[in-house]
Amino acid sequence: MPEATGSDFPVAPPVFHGGDLYDRHQSERITEADMTVSARYTDDRGGSAKAARAFGLGLLGTVALWSVPAAANDVVVADLAYSGAMGTYAIPRMELTDSSLTASEIEAAFAQGDPRVLFETLATLSATEVVIPRMSLSQDVADVTQEAVYEDIRIEDMREGRIAGFTAAGGEFSAQDGDQNVSGRFGAVEARMIDLPAILRYYTEAAGDGDNPFRTAYESFSISDLVMHDGEDVHFTIDGISGRAVAMRLLQEPLTETIAAITEMEDTEDPTPEEATRMLNFMADLMDSFRFEEMGVTGISIVDESDEDPVDMSIARIGFLGSPDGGFASFTLEDMRVAAEGAEITIASIGSEGFSFAPMTEGLRRLAEDPDADLSPDEIQRMMPVIGTVTLDNLTASIPPQPDAPAMDGAIGRLSVTADTPYQGVPTNLRVAIDNLAFDLPEGTGEEFVETARAFGYERLDLSGSFAARWNEAGQEIVLSDLSFSGEDIGAASLRGVIGGVGPQAFSGDEAARLMALMGASVKNLHLMVEDRGIAEILLTLQAAEMGVSPDEARQQMGMMSQMMLPAMLGGGPQAQGLAEAVGQFLENPGELEIAVESIDPAGIPIIELGTMSTPAALMERIEIDAQAR
């Protein structure tokens, strides 16, 4: 994107120091006439002193003229107030050093009550310093009344509305929604390189038909020591909120006018098509009007001290990296802890990449073009955001299965979920993987699963599993690349395969159409791998005890039974015999068992036919099997 000039910042601004931006902007306005005056005096060879004096005066005049756009005044203004669509603001006292505007000009801008006049006036204001000891504001949004007070506001080096530095010592706020009240305080507020004219234009101007680039509104901002409570049991604190390179572009309608119109529509149960169009356009436009490079929140704590459901939660940091397409491209959560009702969970990190709101924004714009159109399941489906990949690392938990039972300690090494490459809003590339789901199996829990596992000799389980599949549009098939399970000292099993006959209708938002499409699917091939890592010996020992024989005798009997029974069940033949021999060998000497099944028909075997086959022998006639035991 080309860099904007004049009153516009680039999307990724360079770092300016002090008044660099203003000085550069003003210096570009020096005209050829200014240079001609200096040249005329220096050309007077008979009056070098006069020329030098004139040149010096001209230079000083030029510096003075362009350093402060108008006569500088030290101004004090009292009792300023403004009320409009964006709320009510009150400033008891404002002190300006080297102000380009007089007190009467500032008072007149506030007194008119016209946001355009006020904002246009502020966009011309220059001052080396502005001090506002106290500013209060009040806003009504829907049914919520919000109030805030900022204390000791200081603005440094303001040049035609552009602010090099902004600070506030702190303040307080409250919000009321019926009987629900929230109040609190915040500490120091800081912001650098604020483009106030661009921000004010965002509120008061429409984009129009020309170019509408993003302008950097804040180079950086931060808020510290936020404390909030509901007046009863819930306390909420944040150490800091910060952001960098926050940019915005104009909306299709001025924000102040749109908010006023939407406020009038709040009580309308059945909006007109025009009102619905305006609302949808505004939602899509608003979502797409912001960009940012980075935002973060640190030191989050939420404590609910109620007797019924006490909760203590903390998060060290939440961070977002902005996306060029809007919203955020990645998300990170670090060091989370939750304690409630005798249970405690900790998470080292949660991360997200590839998330996108773009489908939702595009869907809102489509609805705005035709608000009377039925919101079909397909349309709703296409509006779903793209999830991308979400990863959780190092979860630990101590949770009692019942209120009076001992806690079960567990952990997850990593949990990863991928859902992307959407087709008609449905992700066609899916992957879920969980590594090292480990938990203790204490005595006395009363849980059937725990008691059964302990009977097998396990006091702790460590499990992993994964699922991965994608839709191959060209081949009209779903490729199952991984469906697996493994357990420490237990074993492992994995399944791969290809399901054919899966066309676009399988992703329809209409359930009936989707089911009809899936009924035409067929199985092309499957590949199964089983590996023993200790569970076979445990099961064999238990089976031997029931049979009243030794484990070795039980192993031989089971191997022989499989080699006799499987061929009969599968209708005999070389394939059935080969499968039986491999299974028997695996049972007698557990290691690895690999079975590959391929449909003789390249199109596969229709799934609906698999459920209607009279005998397994009928299936054997339509497949090829390769079984190996190692």
C-alpha cells in the first residue's frame, strides 16, 4: 500500500520524534515566493549587512510561522461540555500552553453542540502542552449506562490535532444494566503518536466513492492496573493492556449518525428492509474498519468469593497478532490457572494460528444486499469463521470425580485441533491430536473405569490419539490419513483409508441433502496396524485365570481357535486362511499385526451395501486382503 501524505499516516508508520511529523508537514508548504524574497535581498551587493539582516529576519519569520500555525497563546478554559451521539463529556478546566486557538474559539466549538464543528476545531488545534485535571464522560449503549472519569490528562506536542504523547494518571468507571452494576478504577494511560484528525473523521465522515486506505490512529497505547468488581463477590484485575499500530479507515456512513439511527431502532421489533440493510452493512463495515499489529493483556485475575460457586482464575498473558484481512491472525494465552470446588487446572499455553473472520464479514455484506432473502442453512454455514489451528500445551489437573472422593491427578502434554480449507463454510481439512493424556488411578473412587483399569494392574494411564482427514475435491473422496490410539505399556492401533463417492453435496447446510450424499459414499481401501506394548499379556493372564490354565496354554489355545474359526466364518479360501494365520500368530506371540484391505472395484464398495451383506463371505468376494504378523 503506498504511503499517504499530508494529513494521513501510513499503515505502518515510521517512528517520529517530537514534532517531526508536524514540521515535515509544514515545511512542504514553503512556496517559491518565500525563496524569491530571500534571493532578492541577497542579490543586493551594495548592502550586504542589509541583506544579511533581511535574510535572518526572513529565516526567523519562516521558522516562527511554520513552528506554530497561528499566534501562540497560553489559554485556560473552564466548564467545557459536549453532548451527542457518542455520549456526554465534561471538562471543568483545560490549560493550554502555546495554543493556536483562543479560549473563545475553543468555548464556541463546544457550545455549538455540533460534533462536526467540535471535531473540525480540535483537528486544527496545536499546543506544546494541554493539561486537563479531570474529564468525565457518560454513554448510553443499548440498555447499559457507562460512566468514566479520567484524572490528570496531559497532552504533549499537539500539532494540528496530531498528538506526540498522551498520558492520564488514572481514573474510575462504572456500568449499569438494570440491577447489574460494575465499577472500578484504572491506573496510568499512555499513548504515542495519535492521529486525532483521522480518529475524528472516523466518527463524522463517510468513506465516499474514492480510495479509503487505513490510517494509523495510534502508534502505541497502554493501560495499567485495571480493577473491577460487581459490588458483591466478583473481583477482576488486569495488570496491563497494550497495543501497537492501531489503524482504521472510514465507514460507509459516519459512526455518529449510524449509532444514533441504531439507537432509534432498538425498540423496533420488525425493522424495515432499509433498516435491516443499514444494520447489516454497519456490522460488516465496522468489523472490517480496524487493523492492528499487536495487542496484549497481562496479569489477569478473576476471583468469585461467593459461597455457592467460588472460583479463582488467573492468566499471565493473552496476546493477539493482527491480520491484514481483519481480526487477528494468531492468539496466545500463557500460564492459566483455575481453582474451583476442590479442583485445580493449570495450562502452560494455548495458541491459535490461521483464524479468520473474513467469511462472516463477507456473509453480512451479502445479507445487506438482499435483507429479504431467506437465511438458509447454506448461508449460515458459509458465514462460519475459519478456525485454523488451536494448540494447547502442558495441562495439569487435580479433580475429584465426586465431591467427597479423592482427587485424580492428570495431565495433557499437547492437544492440537486444525480445521481449515473451508468449502461452503465447512472445513475440509481436519486434524485432532492429543499427546500424553496421563492420569492417576487412585483407590476408592468408586468409578467403574478406574476400578477395571486397576484390576488390570494399572495405577496410572498415559494415552495418546489422533485423527486426520481431508477432502480431495478432484477425486471426490475423503482421505483418512490417521485414526490412531496408543497407550504406554498398553499398545497402539492405527487405521488409514479412502472413502470415495463424496461430492460437494456432502458439505451442504441442508441435513437431508448431506445425508443423501453420504449414502452414496464407498469404501476404497483400509489399512489397520495393531501393536502390543503390554496389554496382551495382561489380558491373556486374566483369560488364563478364567480358563484355569497357564498363560502359555491359554496363548496356544487362542491362537489355534482363531486359525480354525476365522476361515469358517469368512467362507474359506486363501485370503481367509492367510488372515487367520496372521491373527493366530499375533495371539500366540504378540508383536505387530498389519492388515490391508483393498476393494476389487476401483470405485469402492458402497457403504450402504456393507450393512446389507448376508454373510462375511459375501464381502470376501469383493476385496483383497494382505495380513502380516511380526
